[in-house]
Amino acid sequence: MPEKKRGLGRGLSALMDEVAPTATRTMLPLADIVANPRQPRRRFDPGAMEDLIESVQARGVLQPILVRPAGGRYEIVAGERRWRAAAAAQLHEIPVVIRELDDAAAFEIALVENIQRADLNPIEEAEGYQRLMANHGHTQESLAKIVGKARSHVANLLRLLDLPERVRAMVAAGEIGTGHAKALMTAADPVALAEKVRAGGLSVRQAEALARKPRASRAVSVLTGRDPDLAAIEARLADALGMQVVLAVGKPPSGTLAVVFSTLDQLDLLCRLLEASPPA
């Protein structure tokens, strides 16, 4: 007899049936329900929440949330947004489905529900995968089957957790995309390049080009015998822009600053950076 297929391909309800085939549907007071401290999602979009609150005020909570018994109360497994909206709408009770679930099954369902609804940002999703691997013995292959994704998708998201904390925060906030983040993994200074991507609105292709550019090719100057202070300024600017920089000082305090680009992409990048940082 073929093994039952698990994961998003069969739907969240099928996954819940597999981990807990029996359940009780009832109404519970909001005061008897508590949030899940292991909820994979930590960010709740204020605009989306306002829309949901208005819907709950007008029509109530139409779809039950999933809870499990926990210390005399009931802990949310799936449906925390609806619970929050019900509280904001000042409802006294909401429909629930009660299931007996262990920690591993509860977190698995919470992760799948959020992924299915596209409620997780890439960092939250990656942290969910990491937690299932570290605490519940899952492999990348088993996680891919659970969430209905390719193993490469799981592996690529897990790699995001190797980025510096500042870059991870930018990805989580939607300030830079997942494609940009992947490009930053090979950059000499991921934080500096992330700031350039955000400030200049750079494409993934542009970010990849800058990340690949070897530091040795960022020339300090095309001239020799330069003042060491000027050379240091040229080096700092060249390193920041990823392009050749030439600084020429005339009669003080005048001078010229030249930025040498070799491709149209570099010119476009330079224009974006200048437009994003107008003079005070």
C-alpha cells in the first residue's frame, strides 16, 4: 500500500488529520486561549490586521482556530491572527478545534499553515526550518516533503541565517529581497552592500555583479606618486562604490573627483546612488 503523501500538496487539513485524526470543535472564551510562544511568525502586518479586524467585527470568526490543551488553558497552534483580531473586535468567544498534539506536531502544523498562507517572511521561514531540524530531528529532505517545497528551497533559505544580523533584519523587514540576500552571501562586506542595494534600489543582477567584483580590482588610483591622504580617500571611495576613483586637487580648495565606470550597469548604479543621497 503506497505511503500517504504529506505536506502542502494535500492541504493543511490533511496534514492535521494525519498528526491528530480526532478532534473536538467547540466555542471557547478568548480568556481561555493563550498565544504560542513558539509561533514561527513574529511580524504581524498592521494594515492586514486592520482589514481582518474589520472583517471579524462585521462577520465574526468564520474559520475555527486550532488549539491544544496546555496547563488548564488552550494554546494556539494555528490561527493567531484570527484570535488577535477577535480580541481587538472585543468578541467574548470564538470557534476552535481542539487537538492533542505534542510539541513537534504543533510546531510543524504552525509552520506549514504560515507557509501555506504566505504569512512568513524568508527569515522566519528559515528559522522555522532550523528549529525543526535542531529540536525535532528533521532533515532538509524531510522538511521539503512536509512543506511541499524543493529541497533546494529549504537549503537556500537556511543559508540566509549565515548572513550578518543587520542583513537578516533587512530581509525580514522586506527592505531587500531574498534574491538580493543570496547575492550578498558572496560579498566581502554583506552589510555595506545591503545598504547600497536598499539605498539605490538595485536589481538582483546589479547586486550579484557587485558581490562578484574582487576587492583587488578596485583600483586606488590610475596615477602614481600620489599624496597618501588623497590615495586613502580614493581607496575608501573606490571600495564603497566598486568602481575606480580618481581624485585630483587643484588650487585649494578646488579639485575634481572622477568615477570611472566600465559598464552601463555601473553607470546606472552610480546614478541611483547619487539620486538616493541628495546634498543637504
